[in-house]
Amino acid sequence: MSDEAAVNKTKAEWRASLPGDAFGVLFEEGTERPWTSALNTEKRAGTFICAACHQPLFESAAKYDSGTGWPSFFQPIPGALGTKRDWKMFLPRTEYHCTRCGGHQGHVFDDGPQPTGQRYCNNGVALTFVPEGEELPPLVD
Ligand SMILES: [Zn+2]
């Protein structure tokens, strides 16, 4: 968990409040199998929020079909994500996480579309989609 995190639940508390697959991705930096998330094909207007603490992370306007099997975005909501280098796969990758709870979301690559050229490759299980017109759920403390 990062220092700037505004939510200070323990891992055990998150484990108790999240489904096992979401906990594994968010707080143990797991990666879901590609093509498993219903959010891959989500094309409605709306907001993608952190599945753990409900901070809004991406707007639907920034979502695109990357063909990778994971929900992909070219731009996050400003201030919503923090990054760190990750050496797990031998080649360095840039991990990103929710700034509010520290929950791991995915990795960002520089092969995305314009205007940013970035590809935020996100685990669907770490996100919750809220269609436009529906109220965002309250932030989790
Ligand atoms: Zn969060």
C-alpha cells in the first residue's frame, strides 16, 4: 500500500470485504486470465470505478478495444492512478494502482492510440462499471 493512500484498511479487512478473485488482483497484484471480464465488451457511456474503494478511475470515453482480452483505456481520470516499476516479468513494466486505496489495477504500456499513445491494460475484476445516469456508489473508507 502506498503512502498517499487515503483508505487504510488492512489486507485482512479487504480480503473479508471483496470476492476472492478481486482481492487477488487488487491486493496481491494478480492478473486475471484474458477474455474473462464482461467489461471487455462494455461499450455504454459511464464511469469505471475502483472495485475496492469506488474512486472513479476511467471515463468510458477513454476506453477502446485493444484486442488483448483486458479492458483497455488510453487515459485515466487525472489524479486517480499512481504508478511504480514492476520487474516480475524480467522486462520492466509500469504497474498502476488506485491512488486512494493502493489497489493494483493493471499495467500501462506506450503502444496505445492517440491522443495519449498510452494503453492502460486493466484487470476487469478490479473495476466496477457505473452506467451514465446511475449514481456512483459512496466511497469506501
Ligand atoms: Zn481504490
